[in-house]
Amino acid sequence: MTVLQNPGRLNMVFTLSDSSIRRERIGNVIPTALDQDLYDITVAIANLLNDVLFDIRLATSKTYAA
């Protein structure tokens, strides 16, 4: 059986000044990306937006072929 990792999505949740929540997504994250690199990129984006970074999640999927 062959297992292929598909490109993932980096999901970010920000808390805004009025206590509302905004969600942003970056697609096509390569499966071999390091967690620290993804974290650093997300923090840099949050600093540019001047929003409070509340949550970071990496969503991935795999394809199985016989």
C-alpha cells in the first residue's frame, strides 16, 4: 500500500479588538514543512496585521492506494 500526503492547510484564528474572531487560511502547505517554520510564518503574519493570534492548526490529509 502506498501512502501519499496531500498538501495541507494552515488555519489561523485571530481575536480582534472588538472581541470578535477572524479566521484565515493558507493553502497548499507542503507536507514536509517544519512545524517551527509554519509557526514563525504565522506569527509574522499576525504581527503585520496587529491582531492577537489565538489559534494555529495544520490540517492535513493522506491518500491511500493499493
